[in-house]
Amino acid sequence: MAYSVVSKKSGKTYYLHLREQTRKDGGITKLYFFAGEIKDGACDSLPEGKEVIENERTGLPFLKGTGKK
């Protein structure tokens, strides 16, 4: 089951996704994003050291580091 968050502003449900991007130097960057429907790359849980914050103006969720690893 994909990790989901309900927006306090709009009441819409958003699902957490992960896409891994390969950089030119060969390293991998993990890109986390929320989408309105479940697609390929949906995550079952929050990544360690991250928390969900909601943008007060738009109601869209995003991840923020907690400072803990």
C-alpha cells in the first residue's frame, strides 16, 4: 500500500513516489514527490529522516529533513 497524505486545505489524497535519477558522474539522486494517484515508483513508507509538511498556501505536501538519521 502506497504511503498517503490527505491535504488539510483541499481534502485531496496524495501518494508518495520515488524516482532515482542517474547523474553525469555516475551517482544516483533519489527524487521524492507526491502525486494525486498511485503510479510506478510508489513508496510504502516515509524515508528515514524525513517528515511531511504541507504548503499553507497551496495545500500541497512535500518532504522535509528532520535532522535525524
